[in-house]
Amino acid sequence: MRSPQALRNGENPSPHRRNSNFSTPSATPHHPASHFHSTVTVHKLRRFNSLILLFRLAAFCFSLTSSVFMITTNSRSSSSSPHWYDFEAFRFVLAANAIVAVYSLFEMVASVWEISRDTTLFPESLQVWFDFGHDQVFAYLLVSANSAGTEMARTLRNTNTCTATNAFCVQSDISIALGFAGFLFLGFSSLLSGFRVVCFIINGSRFHL
């Protein structure tokens, strides 16, 4: 039946209006779940890469400083004083830290590239294995060199060399200590790059959601 108000206004409500309460609500626009997950992944990956960049920056700074300290050990000494190149272990320390400094600089560039462009410098599969493999090799190189340098420094302490030129031995010790600090941060980078390799093997991506 028509309502009194409808009869007075001459309205004839259609069946569609009478059943309007049962009409299907229109769909509201929404973002796809895949887009949401992709955005979350990008943000997490960017923070993860920022942490790697921080570790690589620290490894670069310590390794470079170690090389500088070692190469300048004899800058104020006379020609009769010992030199870093007179000892094979100290030459090894200088070479290893210089190599790690150059490698860390390259990896810093790769990390900045990845953070700014959301893509790896090399193809992803090559990048994750390149980072992890070189992190392992150079970490072992660095710890071996600094261990050899530590043994040589300990040997020199038992001779008259450090008594006559104590500054040479002190600066050598500082260089070796800085090299171990560089190894520590390179080891942290190696752990994170190893995590990326595992994620890539399991998920086909360098980061796990």
C-alpha cells in the first residue's frame, strides 16, 4: 500500500525503490594486496641496505686508516731505523687493508646505487653471490694479515727494536688494531650478505618478507 505521504504527493514508488534496502552495495576502490606487500618489501629492503652501507663505511674507514698508519710508521725515523717494508708481515697488513678499503669503497657505491634506485648494480643473482663471496674471501685475508702482523709486533717487543724506536712499534700496533676493527665490520657485512643469499635461494628474492 502507498503511504499517506505518497498518496498526497501522487508518487508511485517503483519496485526498485521498495527493494532498495536489499540492493548490493557498490564496490569501493582499494589497493591490491600485492602492491601493499611490494611497498613494504621496498621499505624493509632499503633499511636493510642502509645497515649494510653503514657497516661497509666503517670497514672502509678502519681499513684505510690502518693502511695510512702502517705506511707512515717510518715517516719520522732515520734511514737506520726499521721500516714497514722490512718485515713481510707488515707488508701483508698494508696490502690486505688497502685491498679491503678499495673493495669496501666499491661496495659502498653499489649499496648507494641499490638504495637510490631500488635495484642492484649487477643482476640480482650475480650481486648477492658477488657480495657474499668477496666478503668471505676478504674477511679471511684481513684476519690472516692482522694475525701475522700481531705475531711480528709481539716478536719485535722482545728485541731491541722497540726500545730504540718505540714510536715505530706503537704505530704498528695501532695499524694492526685498526685492521682488526675493519675485519669486525667486514664480518658484520658478511653476515648480512649471507642472509641475502639464503633468502635468494629460498624465495628467489634477496629479501624475505
